[in-house]
Amino acid sequence: MKPVTTPDEPVALDTAFFVAWITKAAQAIEEHLTRLGELDAAIGDGDHGTNLDRGFAGVLRVLDTTSPRTPATVLALTGTTLISKVGGASGPLYGTAFRRAGNALGDAERIDLPGLAAALEAALAAIRKLGAARDGDKTMVDAFVPAVAALNKAAADAVPLVAALDATVAAAEAGAQATIAMQAVKGRASYLGPRSVGHEDPGAASTVLILTALRDTAREASESGASGEPGVNGD
Amino acid sequence: MTREPAALVGATVPDTVASPTTTPVFPAPAAASEPITMPESASTLPPLRPLVGIVLVSHSALLAEGAAELARQLGGGEVPVESAGGLPDGGIGTSIELIEQAVRAADRGAGVVVLADLGSAVLTVRLLLDDADTLPDTVVLADAPFVEGAVSAAVAASSGANAEAVRTAAEEARGFRKL
């Protein structure tokens, strides 16, 4: 459909790409602030949207005033800022997820698909360890697990980036939808017991938004073919 | 009658027989000017060991500080008890900066036991303990009820217990029955 300049990887997963992803994720959180708040109000304390939005707004300020040199640095700054700015449970959870994902990327200036899959795998492991949530507990883990599985499979099958991330997002969406039927055993929603059934978990919903932002960033970069230019991140 | 305490004698016997001024309840030392000598061992005692500090983390600044006030009082006033409640702007939530500050303030060199109320307070403390290399060596999180655990920890800390024993005391508070 479009000319592919290199046989394996048309989109460069470089620092600019990761800045673009996080920027798009911040925009998505802001756009869906009301929906996330409503999902959270049904079973939680209603602050998931505003908390995450405050966190990502802080992330954008940090990325705007620093010039991260590697993808890992972008994710580390994102995680650290979310931890200090969010103020709810999603802060430490997403914060540690981004930081561990950044650690997994190492010093590489360009990441390949298996590297990206390994980073998301590390993020999931960090969320599981910190939150001690199991599959089916009606948390962000329930969106993350199928997403990571789909991305790992796509990477193993050498599926092109955008198609791999399409599969990742579809799996995350299905996982988030599956939380509707689940009963919460973590967080405020767990106090509702059976009454938590029938609502999508807001953490699973925000995980879908963040992964969708990743896919959309890849798609736009793939369509424009313009990713990888140094200095895209606003300096 | 002879074994009756002096105070009662003074109160029931007419002044003309025995007055409080002539039979003091607590007689002064015979020679007050005599220098008081301490036993030999007192000067060779080791310096007082620092007490374990306690940090109370809540979504609410009022709740954290209220529990801290109670724990300080029941801990006898010597135990460093710090609160880390809410967000820096006063809102409800958890702030990793406030928790870190409180841990530093509560640390006297004997370690710090942290109690957290719910959800993100617990997660944030766990994250801080997992990640921070800069915190004092002995900082532990107790899996304890917030108020009862704080009081139990403060009492244990006031006795000079180490951080692990203070954490155990806090966690054992879960078993206290009220009725």
C-alpha cells in the first residue's frame, strides 16, 4: 500500500516515536476524561480520569522541558512523573509499569518489535508484582495480559508493526470488555462485592487507551514515513 | 494505731497532739546539702538507643495527622510519629513526596515502620520501598489496621523495640477484639 524503505521495519521505534506515543496517550486520556470518570464513579471513587489526566499533563510538561536521549529515558520520565503526580492507585501502577518497560529497553536508540514486546511484558510483571492482582480480579491486568500475549505472538511470527499493534489493541479491548462480568477483589470496587459486576474496570479502559495511542502512533508514522527525524520532540 | 499511715494520723488527730508541720508525710533528707552520689554503674551505661519511628500514610491529611496525634500521646511522647496524608495541595490522595519526607523525619537511626490506610497509599509505600535506594536501611511496611496498629506500634516503639518487633506489634493489633 505504501512504499517500504526497509524490508523488515518501516517505522523507526526511536526516541521521537516514544515521545509521540506518550503525547498521544496524554491526549487520549484527556479526551476520555469524562468516560473514565464515569466508569470509576460506578464502582470506584470517580477520580481515575482526573488523576490520570493530571499525571499525563505533568508528563507532557516534563517531556517538553527535557530532551530525553533514548526511548528508555522517555518511559522512565513518564513513569516517574506519573508516580509523583497522579495521587491515586493508577499512579504507582502505571508509573512502575513505564519505568520497568524503560529498564527493559536498555540504552538502545531504536527498538524492534521483540524489544517492544519484552518492554510491555516487563511492564505487566511490574504491575502484577506491585498490585498483587491476579487474572480475573477486574483490574488493568485483565486488559494487559491478553495484549502482551498478542504482541508476543505477533513478534514471534514477525508480523509487521502496525498489524502487530492492531492485534494487541484488539486483545486489550476484549480483555477490558471481559472485566464487565467480573467481580472486583481489589481497590474500592472490592467493597461493593457482587455489585461491582456489570461495569467495565476503569483501569482496564485506560490501559486500552494507552495501547491504542501506541498503535495509532505507529500507524501515523507508517503512513507518513516521517518517523525517526531527530528533533521531533520539540527542541 | 501505730501502723496507721502518717497522713491519716495527721488528718484525724487534733492539731494540739500532732500537726502536719511536726510530722511531715515526706520528711526532707536529714542532710540536704550532702552531695548525691550516683551508683558506679550509672555512668557506664551505654547511651540511650534511638527509638523506631512510625509513619502513618492516609488518603486524608486529617486522618493521618489525627492517628499520629493519638499514637504520639499513647506512645508516651518520645516516639517519632510522622503523618503523610493526602496530596500536597490538601486534596484526597497519596503523595510519594510527602511519604518520603515523613520517613526521613521519623528516622532516628533505628528504622521506621510505615502504616498505610488503603489502596494507593499501600501501593505507593510499596513502590517507594521497592525502588528507593536513598531511604534509611530499615523501613518496613506493616500490614496492620490503621488506628489500632499505629497505637500498638507506638507503644512497642516506646519500649525500645526494634523495627521488626514494632511491625509485629502493629500487625498483631489486627487480632484485638473490642467486645
